[in-house]
Amino acid sequence: DSVSESEHPKWTVDSSGKDVKISFNSSEDKVWTIARKEIEAYRERICKLTKLNFDEIDPVKHILELFMGKSKPLMQLMMSSLEVSYEKAAHFLGTFCIQKAYRVSVAELYDDIDDGRLNTSDLLPRNEYVEMWKKIADSPDGETTGRNKKYFWQKFQDRMNETFNEINVLMMGSLIVSLDDDKKKASIGKGKNMQGLKQHVLSDRRKGIVGHTAVSPATLLTLGVVWEMEGQSAYECYVKLVKEIFGEKPTLDQVTFCSDRGYWILKVLKYLLKHGAHVHGTVRRQDWYGLTYGPPLKEGDPRLNIDKNGPSALYVATTEISDRDVTANGYRNGTGGVALTISSLIHGCQWECVVNDSICVGNKIPLVVHPDRRRGLLYRPFGSNDAFWNKTKHGSDTKTQACQSVSVPLPVDTPGAKAYDRMQMNVFADIHKGAQMFLANKDLAKYGDIEHFRNAASHRMTFRACLIEISKIFLSIANGNGANTESATIVSPQQSQAIPRVSKPAPIRRSTEDVLLPAARTGRSPQKNKLKRLMNPSTADEQVASKRLKSCIGRPWFRVCATTGKSRGAGAEGACIVCNKRTNWYCRGCGNRCCAHRSPPEGPEFYRDISSGGGSNDPSKYITARRTCLMACHPSYLTSGWSVESNEL
């Protein structure tokens, strides 16, 4: 942000130490309060648009109809731009959902899978599926048809934002908007047509494109998406996105924008504050910002330089930007880290004590039992600005992670196709989040906090399960049966509903992916015991996994990070299927995580080999071993002479 020194705001450092405030989990309470209002407002809006009562809503079916029904803008765009019928467009989207849900390439989807697990006869034929992607990639509404025409991805972006504005933007009191960048890798060669998108060098030095996504961190509903185009800056995209959501002349009195340090330049702050919005988020070190840390400052630099070494501390500076009070916080965590934040919402020296898991967080301050019966017995102090940012920053990141969790190689590799792929997944992810709000308990007071609500919602319907349900609806429409999911055959009845990737060994267990249809609206989260389900299988897929586990003699490996060779890192640790604790031990035979050093919670404590005693009755001559999770879940690990009753060989 190139700002002349004359434009720098004048900061006043508060070193008085007066008016210090301490709160307990106030940020979590604030976000959950807003979330409950938004969930209630969303339910009311969906019921109003569908003209149905809460108990009559079929969440996926009815919300999908609002987004991509035959008369809706997104579906009309696909039909007109790609020159296909409604049934053909539905057929394409149904096939697309299947490819995403099972995370397979086009070749794996059509050619490599011939074991009868997937009924490909209901899918769009391969040549037609690839042809549809080529139409999207070639962009029939692009520059070849006239200078003022838009590419297909641009038209889809405009229609999608209109739809989000109609369904998701819920202005009832205060609204928090989390805005972040969504990076998408794309194969961009020299002289390749970027289709209007701006080329970026991403953090891993690969080339790609960037979309700016606004999400409600309370409900995780998308409010708008803008892809950065050639000649545009992040500031221009920010302003465009604000206007897409709130109109050309926005009134933002009740809106708080939360973004990370890459967005908060002085120009963006002035624009938002001038229109009445609140701003909040982390800030990078800049000349105009009142606090900094690191190298010594030049003579005459008015900024306060925070020493990274020292106990936990909170530094405060205040100023006015666009005639609005703004507070800068520098939070030193006591272990060499400093976080800089800016806020027009939280002022003064405010500390917030946040409940933390005693196992996962170090440097904790033990206090008395917490006042509102939350889990955990320890609090950790943060600056209130930093604590509130930690509760709001996950909005767009969570949506991006959901879309990336079902990423697949596309039949075409153009920037426009990649942008469309991510936007279409954003639409489906919003249908998923909307469905979860209806599958949850009608009385939101049953949930203690937003984490409780989200965990329960994830158990009821995963994103992959939602994609499969959407695919059934679309394929049923393609077959001329309307939105009747019973008529769409995705898998053979005798086979499992889960299909593995061909390029990798089939995973034996997935945490929640086996729940392919929404659970009953009971208000309780389904409970699972991985080992119990494997030992007493109920589905065809579990029977295959159970047979493999019971025949496995156990091949324990101690897994480490492939990059660093250390016991922590990517792929090193996982949850044990017996005790659910984090472990590096992994059975290479059956592919399950199981501790080779920890005793399971139930069963005998020791195993004893009485044959090693040479007929002696002296117990000291027997070979005795502590029972581990590895032994507990591998019946064949022990020899056939094992006596379960006496726990002896």
C-alpha cells in the first residue's frame, strides 16, 4: 500500500495501564449469538421461498431447487450458454457430483472401474461429459463473439452472486463478513489465454488464479465471490465484492468486515469506515500502522517497536481514520510471537480468557472452574482483538477446505474451467450448510456453543453425502422422473455405496463418509465405534473391511513425515481405531491406525505365553506382554492356540 507520509494517521500509544478489562469467552458467545439469529432467519427465508413449514422441508431437495431449479438464473445460464436442454444440464451436474463425491478422474470414473460398484449407465456418457467441459472451457460467450461479451465463468459469477444475495444475505441486526482469498492452481503456459483472469504466483511458487470469497463465519454461508481479473488489484476486488453484496451505494452500519493482514491497507480501511462498517483483523507491518516488531526502527519513525522477547503483554495505540475511532493491538504471546490487529469494534486494553484443551495448548494459566460449564479447566489469555479474530477468521477458509476436500482433475485445464469448478462447488457447499441447519435440532438452545452445533451438523450430513444426494436428484431429472431420488441408481444394490480411488489402496475406514443419507431429525448426533463396526459389520463395505482386518496378522510401522522424517507432520499421526488417541503406529497389512505402545481401554491388561515356561509353574518363567491396541484389533496377531478365557497360549 503506497501511502505518502502526509496521509499517515497520527497514533497515540496508551501506556497508562488503566481501564484494563478481562472477559471470559466473550468472542465465542458473540459469534454464537449472531449465528443463532442467522440460522433462525435462514430457516424462515427458506420456508417462505418454498412455502413449506419447517417439518415439511426436504433440505437438500428444496434448497437445491432454489439454487438450481429449471427456472433459476444459474440453470437458465447453463441451458442458454452451453446450448443444452434442462435434462442434459442436470445429467452433466449429476455426473459432476458423482465424480466429486468419489474423488476420481474421468478415466477412473468410466474406464478403470468395472467391478459393478458404480452403475455408470445412469451417468452422462463419457464423450458428452467431456464435450460439456470443453464448452465451458472454450467459453462460447467469450471474446470470439464480440468485445463486450463475457466469458462463461464471468456470467456464472454474476448469476451466482445474485442467487447468494437472494437466499444467503441475512440482514437482521449485526452481520459479520469474513473475506479471504481462495487460491486455485491452474496450468498456465506461456501465451496461454487467461480468459480475463489475473495470473498469480502462489505460495508454493506454482501459477494459479485467485478468487475473493465473502462468507458469514457464523453460518458459513457464502455471501459473494469475485475472481481477480487482469489489471485489477485486491482493493478493487474488495470494493466490487462489497457492492455485489450490499449495492452500489452500500450502507454498512451494522456490518463488521473481518479479513487477514493481506487485505488491510489504508485505502480499504478508509472505504469501509466511510460507509459506516466496522473493520477487524490482523495487520502486516506497514509504515502507516502505529505498532511494529522486529528490526530496529530508523530515526524519526513514530511507530512503537514491540520487543518479541518477554512475558505475555498487550500494547494499545489509537487513532482516527475517516472520522472513526480505530484501535491497534500488539499481542505478545510470551513465546516469541507477536500478532498485530486493528479494530473499530473493540477498544482499549481488553483481555479475553479463552477455554483451551489442556492436552493441546501449552503456556496455560490455571484458574478456578470456569463459570459457564464449558469443557476444559484452563484458560489462556489473549488480547480481545486477537481472540475475536480467531473466532471469525475460519469462515472463508472452512468453505475453501470443503471445496478442496473433493477436488478432482478436470477433463480440461483452463483458468475459466477452474474458476467455474470452484464456484459450482461453492453453490453445492452452501446447499450442504443449508441442509445441516434443517437437520439440526429445531431448538438451538440445545447446543451450548457454535462448536457443538457444527460438530453435530457434520455427523448428520457430510459434504460428500450431500453431493451424492444432489447427484441422485439431478440424475433422476435427467431420466425424466423429476426430483425423485428413489429412481436414480448410483450403485448396485448388492454392492457398497463407497467406491475407492483406483490409484491408491482402498481406505478401510472413513470417519463420517459412510453416512450417505441424512440421519433422522432426532436432535442427537450419531455415535460410532470404529472397532465395533469392523468386528460386527452391517454393510457390504464393512464386511470387506472386517474380513481384511480379521485375517491380518499385523504389520506395525512407525510412520513419520515423508518430508522431514520426524514423528510429527503430514501423514505421520492418526487416530487409533481402538482408543482414538493420536499415534504414529500404523498397520501396513490392513491400513488401520492402532497403537503398538498403549493399552486399550477395555479387556485384559496382560497376555502370557505359558508354553515358554518349559512346563514350570513359576510365573516368572513365562513370557508376559502388556496388551496393546494393535493386539486388540488383530485377532490373528496371536496364534491359534490362544485361550481367550485364560488369556494364555
